[in-house]
Amino acid sequence: MDSSNLDPNIVEKIKKLEEKFKASGQDISSYLDGLLQSDYLKYWEYINLDTLLNLQQPKTRYPDEMVFIMYHQITELYFKMVLWELEQLTSMKEVDPKVFLMKIKRVNRYFENLIHSFDIMIDGMEREQFLKFRMALLPASGFQSAQYRLIELNATDLKNLLPQEDRDNLPETYTDEELIQSIYWQKGATELETGKKTLTLVQFEEKYRDLFLKVIREKQNSNINKIYLQHLQEVPEAEAIREALREFDSLANVFWPLSHFKTAVRYLQGDTGMIAASGGTNWKKYLPPRFQCVIFFPQLWSGEEKKEWGKAWVMKEISNS
Ligand code: HEM
């Protein structure tokens, strides 16, 4: 082919490519060879579809265990999307209020989807099957979702994640390690009388303790709550940002926990009482949002709102179920 017939657009692009490769000491011709050899991208390869669809490995023959596995995986993917946004915000060198607002709104949309889709669990499995296959999964529990904890650590200061009664009585000095030991979920999975941790907690800590400590140290001064308090209270978008953060708080710390709690009630509330949870918590006292009262952005709520955290919603939701 006569090169003078080449589309000038293409020639222009080749010139630009040549400059790009030259700038890093590379030879464009080898890269063009590579292009000649390479295959067209296919959808199923790009999204790793075969791997994705092979990640569902039930432990029993009960068909509804598939629903259980897949909905957990779907949730973890959404958690990953939430973290993707939060981590970008908490690592930003300069805070841009517009970007901040846009990303918190994305996070809220992800949580809204999760809350609405929880019916997949609530209505989607036969209880008899669940009560059988769950015994093959002990002592694993959603309690061991590291991403759920990372969302919390990116969202707020560690002190807001302590049990409610400890939040205002922090000692003068403490190490992160001491704090991590008193975080609300540690207490939830520790027997009060003996101080013994459940196996679920012991294994969770073994796997993730170092990661959590690293994230705590990194995010203590750059979590979403701190960014808001230090940089965003006076910007023109402040009101919209406050709204979005309050929504984030209520979606993540009231409505998601509530949908989740409804699921636990549906499957673990026996005719003769409460069925033991796989992670060994006293789940009726642990899961309802009004007991843990986790609030990422306490400055954005009135004293009354904090006192009523989750209460009215819990009663309404449970009486409708
Ligand atoms: C039939 C469905 C489910 C039941 C019966 C259930 C039950 C429970 C129970 C009883 C706990 C307390 C810890 C324990 O003692 O094990 C718990 C914790 C947890 N579960 Fe589930 N769960 C279900 C579905 C899910 C799903 C789909 C997810 C999504 C990832 C999930 C994520 C979590 C998380 C993140 C916690 C920790 C909550 C916290 O510490 O505040 N669960 N679950």
C-alpha cells in the first residue's frame, strides 16, 4: 500500500505514538509488531467471567446455599465499590468539595441498592435448607467481613467505633492497639463473664489485625469525618455535603443493619426462641443499630437524634415483618 494514501488522521496518530514511545526510549516499531500479534479483546475475558462464575463453591447439596453464597459475594462487590470511592477521598492531597459530594452520593447509591436488594436473602431461601447448610459453615460469619470494617475505618475516627459507653471516657493516652481491642465488634464477640473471644473473632483477628492497625494509623487524620470537619464546613457546598453525609450515616448505620437484622430474625428466630448464630454473638443484642449506635458523623446529629438512633425505625420495621 502506498503510504501517501494513508488517512492523514492515522498518520497524525502514528506520529504522536512515535513521540510517546521515543520519550521513554522505546521503539514504536516493536510495539506495532505487538499490536499486529494481539487478539481482539472479548467481553468474557475483560471481566474475567469464567473466574467470576467459578467462585461459587457450596459446601453442601442444598440448592439455596448458592443463593446465600452469591448474595454475600454481590454484597462484597458493592462494599468494594464503596471502599473504592472512600479510599480515593481519604487519600486526596487537596480536598475538592464537588468531588467529595459526588463520591459520597455514589456511596449512598451503592448502600441504597444493597438495602433494597436484601429481600433476595430475606425471601430467597427456604428456612429449612438454611438451618441445615449453615451447620456446615461454622464458625464462619459475615462478622468476618474485613471490607465492612474498612468502610468504618475510612469513614470515621476510631473513637466513634467504640462501644457507646466508652466514647466519652477515653483515657488521656492510649495506643491504637489498645483502642482496637475495645472497638464495638470486639466486645460483641467476646463473652462478658470469661472475657473469652469467640473462635470467629480469634480467626478474624489473626488474618486482618495488622491490616486494620495499618489502616487505623493511616486514616486517623484523613477519614471522611475528619475531612469534613477540617475542610468542608464553610465551603459553598457545605449544606449539600452535610445532607449527603447524614444520609450515608443512616444508610450504613441504620438501614443496612436493619435489613440485615430482619434477615437474622427471619432465619434464626426459632419457634421456641433464638437459634445460636454462627459467629457466637448474642445477635439480638448485637445486631440492632440502636444497641451499637455506631454513628460516623456525630457532629451532624442533634442530641435527641443520637438518643433515638435506630429506635423508631427498628420498632416500625420489626412490627411490619
Ligand atoms: C441468612 C442470612 C444471614 C444471617 C442469618 C446473618 C446473621 C448474622 C449474625 C447472627 C451476625 C452476628 C455475628 C454472629 O454471631 O455470627 C452477623 C454479622 C454480620 N453479617 Fe450477617 N447474616 C446473614 C446474611 C449476611 C449477608 C448477606 C451479609 C453480607 C456481606 C452479612 C454481613 C454481615 C456483617 C458485615 C456482619 C457484622 C455486623 C456488625 O458487626 O455490626 N450477613 N450476621
